[in-house]
Amino acid sequence: MAQRQVPTISDLRVKLCYICREEERHDTPDDPPRAWTHPCKCTLIAHESCLLQWIQTSQQNRSRAPNALKCPQCSTVYELESDNPVILRLLDAANRGLSTMGKVVTIASVTVVVVSLGTGMYILSTAYGAYALKEFLGAEMYDLLLTEDPTNWPWHCYLNLPLIPLALIVSRLPFNSSVTPLVPLLLAWPTSTPVWNNKRIVLDRWGIPMAPQREMFPLLPSWPPPPVLLGLFIYPSVRIIYNRLFTQFSRWVLNLQPEATDTAQRMILALEDDDPFLRIRINANGEERNGQPQPNGQGQQERGAGAANNNPDPDAVAPDAAAAAENTIRVSGTSLGRLIGGALIIPRISSVMGTLLYRLSKYSLLLRRFLAVRPPLTPDIRPSLMGSMIDEEAWRKMSPVKRLGVAGLLGLSVAWRGTPVWAECDPVWWRNSLGLGLFTVAKDCLHLLHLWLAKRELQSRRVKSKSFEGVDVGELDLINPAVYAAPRHP
Amino acid sequence: MTSISSRRLRKELNEIQAEGCPTGITLLSADNFESWFFSIEILGESLYQGEVFKLMFRFDSNYPISAPAVQFVVDEDSTAPVHPHVYSNGHICASILGNEWSPVLSVSAVCVTLQSMLASCKSKERPVDNDRYVRYAPDNPKKTRFHYDGKRSMR
């Protein structure tokens, strides 16, 4: 028996390309002849050129590539044969390698750009943080805690310092009134140990020598208030009370109807609503002020009033919408600069005001006591972490239980009052905080004065009435024309 | 010498005219080898009973290597069917018009596939992202990169 023959593509009577749908009959071959192929297990056949074109096109399209080498009907994988010498394969591999490397380089350069921008911002923020701290704590304390040499800085400086400008700016954002600008300046440092530094600045200062027995009772309240207490409780509560009182005061000064609203901001917005004349006028002022920025270190308290100032069209919007509009306006253009500038200048302002208080205290013992001005530390004494409460001898004699108790007491004391650096140094930070508060009050009062004067100007406005001088008397319908009969000049 | 695309389209058109369209599908116009119009309706039990839609095919010079651009016509007298894979501007999210296109398919095969896509519809609703897509959609649906996920892809 003859072996049964398997037919091939050349045995077909009619060949139909599944791609171009051209037919070729076996008795009338194409001229020039075209190559046919049967690449799979089903009956589909195609011109080799058509199929290669399809495969090539599909392979170029990422989403179609998986199907490029498959028969659409029976899913058989096409087998390609080609002259693929070693050198071509090498070049292909090299090309693939290079494009992978290209991707790596792209990612790396983007990373480098991002990282260097970030590092730049970080360094700037840290430098600013150090500057703010020096302004706020005073040179002496700054030298004890940080020193000018960054190699001396404790590790947490590199977290705290860059956060300072950030926190200052956040504290001034309209929607986050609970953050106080002083917290980052005050809270981070009390527990920091002093840095060893031989070259300490000795400042020329006067002050009250402190009582040494303070060290014996580390948990008693001290003066000035410990920084932790000041930053966490005193400052925020004073601010809330002040806001309320000042709003009441504004209301009284501007002679407006009292209205039961909760927050100072809403009160003052309502305040603007009560008096349309005033409102219009305030808008005019607001525009003026936006045009020519004034030296301005707004504290938190002014935000409510500032809101009304920046609000472009309160006639058209409800108070809540006005507040919303204010939020957007304050975070764009000049107001952004105002926001950031105002935030970053806070340490400088508090330092200037603190120095002012310090100068004034020269003439008043009471003020000196209130500010707790102290003479500078002598250069050879360095405040220790533990303070002078215990010496090593006594420590060694204690029982373990007692040691534990003393250590706990000390820890509590450090958390409460800060390290002896804070307890023993001249509390520049205290008078600076007070100074900042005074500045805020003064600024608010100035703003209120501005409002009050503007309102008074509006209310006193009259149109000046004049006589009918120069008008022909005959044209006027007068009660008593005879009296005003035009005098005849000779 | 005419191009492969027009020769193949000529053959497809001849076939349609000789053998007629599949049931429910009617050739409305095929005046050139750039765009053809069909009417399509679903016969038998379906959510689209009594509705007739208009399909537009647009071919480029690489047809059949490249897929035709197929969409429902949305104008004064016709709308796109309400279907989870059909956007209200007529664009269709179907893998055979995208990554699963193959030259073995043809105009009438696409029509039949779309017909069965409509016939098997369980609930008449628009795609989830219809509004967003329609707002930014390009004129030619082939410029859209549809994401044919398991749920949406068609055989």
C-alpha cells in the first residue's frame, strides 16, 4: 500500500487569503507568483506577505502583541523562521539592555531632581528654623541648646527645625486655627540637653539673681510658666479668651447689635453684615490694602476681620459662602505671599518686641520680676541635665527603690519645667512670647481704629448745601420774591 | 492599482450585495471605501425589541490589518442603545474592535457580534463612567484606549 499523502497548500484548487480576501485558482496562477502559507492547524491560509504584514503591525501594538503570532481561528501559534545570525541576536540583546538602562537613567535623573529640590527645601527650612529659634530663645539659650555649629546639634534638631517654618505657616491658614505659632518653637526644646560648647557668649545684662532653693522643689510651679505649659495650655486659652473679648470690644466700639454667634470669625462676618455702609467701605479698604501691601505680621486674632477685608463681594454671598470665598482668596496670588511672609516674620517680631520689653524693664523692678530677667550664666558653669539637686555621692548611697523614685521625680520635673537650661537661663522666650502677644493686641487695635474711623467718616458724610449764588432769581419759584429781587447795579 | 484595503472592501461589499446581510442587519449606504452605514435590530426575545440602531463603519487605508472604527450613530433620528458597553455618544467598548481584531473578521462578522452583544444584554444601563468619557471622548473611537476587563470583554 502506498503511504497516504498529506496534502499541502499547493494541492488546493482555490486559495483564498484570509487577510486580503484575494483568490488564486490553481489553473490561473498569479503573475508574478505570490507565496502562500498555511501557518496553523485549521483551514485558514494567507499570502505570506499579508500574514507577515499583519504580524509585524500587531507586534508594534502593545495591546495586540499577545495575539500577533496566533491564528485567530484555531489559536495555533505561528512559527517564524528567519535568518537570525548570532550578531543580530547580540545587537538585539544589546539594544534591549540599552533601553532598559535608558529607563533606569530616566528614573534616576527624575529622582535626583526631586531629591535635590527636596534637600534644598529641607536645608532652607532647617536654616530658617535655626534662625527662628535664635530669635525666639535669645542668643544665650541658643548657644546652650544648639550653638552655631550644626555638628553639635542633637539628632532631633533635624526633625524639629525644618518643621518650624511649616508649622508657622500652617498656624496662619484660615482653616486651622487651633495650631498656635509658638508651639513648634516652645514645645520641642525644653527636654533637650545642652550641647557642650566652650565658647559661650557672655552678654551684658542686668537681672535678678535666682533663688537657689528652686532646685529643691522641682515640681512646684515656677515663674515664668514652664514652656510646655505655656505652649500647650496658656497660649491657646489666652487666645480664645482674647478673641472673644476683642470681638465684644469691636462690637462695642463700632456700635453694632450684639448677636449670639459662636466663633469670632462668624461674629465679625456677621458684624460686617449688619451695616451695609461699613461693609462697602471695608471692601474699598480691602482693595486698597491688597494693592499696596502694608508691613504686616498678622496674628491669629485678626483673621476674622481680615476675612471680611479680603472678601470681594459680600453683597452677593451668604456669610458661609463668604467665608469659603475668603479661604480660596487667601491661598492665591498676593495673599499667599502675605500669608507666608506674615508667618515667617513672627519670630523676628517676637524678638523685637521682647527686646523692647527687656529695655523697658531696666526702669521697672516689677516688670523685671514679671519678665524674670536673669543675669547671664557665668561662662564656666554649665547647667547639667540633672540639676544640682543630687550629687553622685548621695546617688550612690541611695537604695534602688529610692533611686527609682528620685529618677522619676527628676524626669517629671524635666518634662514639666524643661531642663535646667530652661530653668536657669535668662528666659528670653518668655518676654518674646509676651511681646508677640502685645504686638498682636496693638495690631488688632490699629485695625479696629481703622474700621472705626472709616465708619465714622461714612456716617458723618453730608453733601454740602450751597446758596443760589449765580442763579437768575427770576427762574426760581420763591416764597418771597421781593426780598431777593435782583439788585440793579447802576 | 487599487490598494489592498479597497480591493478587500470591494469583495466584502460584493458578498453582502450577492448574499445579503445577516438577519436584522441592513446595508444603508456604502458609497465609498471610507465609511459604511448599517441599520441593526435584534430579532427575537431581547431588551431591545422594536428598536433599530444605526451603525457606522470607518475604514482607513490599512484595513484589514487595522480594525475598522465602528460606532452607533447618534443624531436626530437615531440613538445609541442603552448597554453597559455602549457610551451615549455611540462609542462601543468591544475587544474585537480593539486588541482582538483580526483580519479574519469582516464587516458583517462585526455586525453579527454586536448584534449578539445587544441580544445577550441583561440590564439596560450605561457604562459607569459614561458622563466622564463622553465629555472628553475623541471623535474617532479608535483613539480611545478601552480597558477590556474580564467583565466587559466580548468573545
